[in-house]
Amino acid sequence: MLSVIIPSYNRSSVLRRALESVISQDESSFEQEFEVIVVDDGSVDDTLQMLDLYFPQVTCLSQENKGVSAARNAGLAIADGEWVAFLDSDDEWLPHKLNAQWSLLKQSGLKVCHTEEIWIRDGVRVNQMNKHKKSGGWIFERCLPLCAMSPSSIVIHRDVFTEVGVFDETLPACEDYDLWLRISSKFEVAYVEQPCINKYGGHRDQLSRQHWGMDRFRVLALQKFLRHHSNSESAMALSAKIMLEKKLNILLKGARKHSNTVVISECEQALLEYCSD
């Protein structure tokens, strides 16, 4: 069985679009049954009424507002599937998504699969920059600069979470970046080159609009990764150190420009602790 987990907070209108895209998946070659779990993260809009009216077959788990990581983890805790897929409530799957991924997973024998995506900003399709180019294989190096996989495109075997853990609920943003570092350091990744999701952006409640300096959270994830890698001379640890130093110096430059003494102190301390060899 596949468990589809959709966290949502005050997004009733777009959540309906996301759910319709799951229910409308092609069934021609997809051999798995799937359950759909919506984790309502303390919404105060009409999310619950909409689900009752249009999607009675969907499991809804309601909780107080704790953030997207806690919502995804709560869905994982009750999921019955051997395989897990995530979908952000503001994105949608294309009809062939699950078929394409299941075919590649069977062919490759891998436990993690993501896909190409179509970006739509303010209703207009936009081209991705080269730094956002997706790929498969052993992609740890590609996961270091920024988030290299979209949560909405992922299908993961449950064993992967047993091995690397779940989403870090202490991170207010870049929680997916943190998880992809852990996964890509231990698992080869399958990649469907055909676009399989529409990824929407430009709306006000995106996490990237709620927090300044997203690299601050990537720095925290890199520090955590290095703390958990006892062999500091491994190729992955050395690459992580190089990226951490690069991001810290960028943050430090901005902090000095704006006389942000707190960030200056944090960056200087981190450079001494992790990058002074």
C-alpha cells in the first residue's frame, strides 16, 4: 500500500485541487492500493467541512497548529503504507505521476524516487534556473547547495525513515533540505525525467516568504549533519564542511552589512567550530 500524506493549514481551496489530482491518478499500471491522509494543522477556514462534503473517503487528522514538519510526521505515524508519498496542499500531481514512479521503482529496485516538475508562479509557467536542475543517482553533492527534490514529487519506502529519521520539527523552514541530506547520504535516488507535478508559488503564506535568509536554516541542517558524522574525514563530511563555510561567509557578509551582531556572533562561532581545520 501507498500512503499519500498532505499537510494543510488554511488552504481549503487549493487543497481541493491537490486531492482531486491524487484521486484522478491513472490506474492503468499502478499496482498499489493507496490511502490518502490529510493532516489539518489547526486550520480555521472551512477545510474540515470541505473534506466532509467532497472527500469522505480521505482520512483527516486534525491537530493544533505545529508547522509542516509536525504535520507530515503526524501523518507518517498513522500511515499504513509500505510506501509513502507527500503532496503539499498548494501543489498538484499530473495524472501519470504514480504510474511513472512505480514503474521506475520496480525497474531500479531503489527506495526513493522523485520527479521533474513544472513551476507556476502567480499563474504563469516559469523556467527553472540551472541550479535547480534535478537528477538521480547518488545525489548528496547536489543536495548541498539547496533543496534538490520537491516533497510533492517524492515516493519513499518506509524503511528509509527507519534508517534516517523523519522531518526535524525544530526547523521552521528548510526541513526538506535537512531530510534530503540524510536520505541522499545513505540511499541512491531514482529520478523520473518527465514532469509529474505542478508546483505553485507566489502566494503569501509560503514559508520562503515568512522567513528571511533561508540559508540560516540550511546552515543549521549542515551543522546537524556534521555532528552526526563521526568520520569527519569522509568525502561527504568534507563536502558538507565546504558548503557550510560558504554559506556562513555569505550570511556573515550580510550580517556585517546590516550590523546584525547576533548573526555575526553565531556565524563566527560556527566557523571556528566546524570550519577551522
